[in-house]
Amino acid sequence: MEVNITCTTELVHGGCNACAITPSTSYLITFDRATSGIPLDTLDVESLVMAVALKNGFRQELILDFGDEVILFKRAMAMVTMKEEYGQITYEYQGKVHPVRQVNATPEAIFEETNHILTTLFQIEPVTFTMEEVEA
């Protein structure tokens, strides 16, 4: 599967004389050279894992418990959980726990970590990520 991520950065004015002009970056993900894409909140491992897993037939379910919130990805008999605790996101599948390591990572590191989670836990073939910047 090929995934293309388009990055657009616009300078946004705050609206008053005291507000500074700030850059606003948006991302659009397309699969296998499709003509329409899906917007991403941010370029991070969680957003990419979710988009690719859903594209590969997984369904999401939110499970709420006292103090816990778990996102369950299900496809046939495969179930992968994603949990966030104290700012740390972990994925788990059949007892294999994988914490996401990402702090100001480069796009290449994000793509590598995403592929590791997708192949190891979700049993999805490696994804070829490409990224292009488009002028606004």
C-alpha cells in the first residue's frame, strides 16, 4: 500500500493588532494514488496507525471504564487495543505491548514507528509513505 501525505503551511493572522502571525500546518493523507484524501489532525504515529488500520478493514470501538479509556481496533478475530496513560500511548495485541516513542520526531522516524506497529501488532503489510509539501 502506498500512502501519500500532503503538507500545507499557511500563515494565519491572529485577528487583531496585538496578535502575531503564526504558521498553521495541515496534512492530507491519500491511499494508493486516490484523488480524494482524508485530513489528519497532526503528523504523528497515532493518526497514521488509525488511518491505515481503518483503511485495511479494522473498526474502532471506544471502551469507557472508571478512569480508563481504551480504543479497540477489531477485524475478524484480531483485536488491538490502544490506551493512553499519563501521556504515554501503548498498543497491545495478544499480550505484546508496544509503547509509542515519539517526541518531536522526524517524519521518517514517525513512518518507521508506524510501520513497526502496523506489521507487528496489526499484521498489515509494510506501507510506503511519501510526503510532499504544497504551497498554500
